Amino acid sequence: MTFTSAARRIARQTGLSVRAVRAVGSQHGYQHLMITLAGGQRAFAKVTAHEEAPAEEAPAEETPAEEAPAEIGAAFAAEANGLRWLAEADAVPVPEVLAVTDTALVISMIPPGHASPSASFRFGAELARLHAAGGRDFGAPWRGFIASLPLDNTPASAGQGWPQWYASRRLLPYLRRAVDSGALRPEDGRLVDTVIDRIDSLAGPAEPPSRIHGDCWAGNVLWSGDRGWLIDPAAHGGHRETDLAMLALFGAPNLDRILAGYNDTAPLAAGWRSRIPLHQLHPLLVHACLFGSSYREGVRSAARSALSM
């Protein structure tokens, strides 16, 4: 596909006036594109890799149902919903959603910067304010996704607190999937089941739903204009310690300054550091589902650490 035809395709998919397109990668069955709009604004787009036939050309035969990118469209919608919901808090900056359809998501471009100590402290403070904006329930009113996997956002039932919601919506589905695929062994499953059985005593003091990013690893924080920006959310009403545990999991830059800014704005409950492995257990299970047994020891280590509290 030529750049000109790509621009026409994105314009057709989104209704935006597109001047130029540059492919920059692919992931989870869709393409990453840098685009320039007619007014000169630069944007970032995710589009399905599925080619559309021009309107004047009839396809030779119907596309098989299994090739239709239905789940990708649902993932685009979830990301757009999450970005808009996070933006409502007016705390941590997020890209603007310029267009979202079943086949494309276009967001504003964030100019690159770096994670200075001052930006990191400010990000921590703004993340605390984002969390304080809260949510109606644990969960969200839209279908969720984390990477390419469905994420059950069904709100907590009456009387159900975060521990049971986290166990049923964030741990069990991925534990079963990882064991069934062979990424985890049955004995690993039993270890995590023990965490689930003890979840009420491991979860710490009860807290109301926080407005969290939900996949807040270092790669989903962009640094620009002496601020941290959040991208690619799996946003929902959750526990605020989840985002902080994710930042620690894969090594966010200047994490000590982020935590200082956070605690200066909204101090964390006593014992929060000992609960980091409990919150990291979900993303580690997700990685086991996506990437296999290489994450087995990480899951086991987090489960053992959670149980040692």
C-alpha cells in the first residue's frame, strides 16, 4: 500500500483529513502509524492490518469471519473510553482522542522529552490526584482489554470489596488460562489459589475505588514538557496501589521521586510496600498468558512474597 493510499484509507476510516502517513511498527494484530493531518497537526494511529477494498471495487469473495478484526475494534473502544475517563480528572495529562472506529484509533502526538527528577515528582503528585478522582465502582462500564487479552470490568456486586473483586476479575481468569495453556504448572496454580483464598487478609485496609490507569508500567508513561503522560490505559475503578506496583515491576525511571511526589500529595496506607507483590501478581499472570512459561518464576515469586506478609 502506498503512502497516498494509506492516507486515503485512514481518512476513510476516521473522517479526518490526512496529509501524510508513516508506518512505525505493529503489535497485537494492528499497525502503528505516524500521521500528519491537513492542518499540520501530528498524530499517532493504530489501525487494523486488514485491508479494505476501495468502495468502487467489489471483493472477489467475502473475507472469512475469522479474519475480521472484531476484537481489535473493541480494544480500540476500550482504550478511547479509558483515555477520556482519565482526562476527566484533569490530573495526569493524556493524549486527546481524535477519532475511534472499529478499525482505527487516532490520538494526538506527545512530543518526546525525558524523565527529569522534577517531572517525576510532579508525575507522582498528579497520579495521586488522578487516583483521588475516584470511580463509581470497582470495575468500569465498558469492555476492558489489557494488551490483546479481554479484561473483565464487570463492576463489583453489592457488598463486594476490592479484594474479592480483584481475585475474581483480575487473578482467576488469567490463572486458569495460564495453567490451561501450560505456561504455569498445576502446582503453580495451587500456590496462586492460596493467595486467592487468603486475599481478604492480604489486601490491607479497605479503600474506595480509585481512578487508575490499570497497566501503568514504565512503557506507558511518556515524558514531555517536564510532565509524565499516560498512554495505553486499561483504566477502571481499582486500588491505587496497583498503579504504583506496576511502575515498580519493570523499573520506572526516578521511581523514588515519583513515590515522593505521590506520598507528599496522598500518603499511602501503612504496609503498602509489602503488598506490592500482591498487586504485581495480575500483570505477571497476564504476561504468562501472553508469553508463556518464561514468566512462571515471576508468578511464583510474587505469590510467595504476597503470602509471606
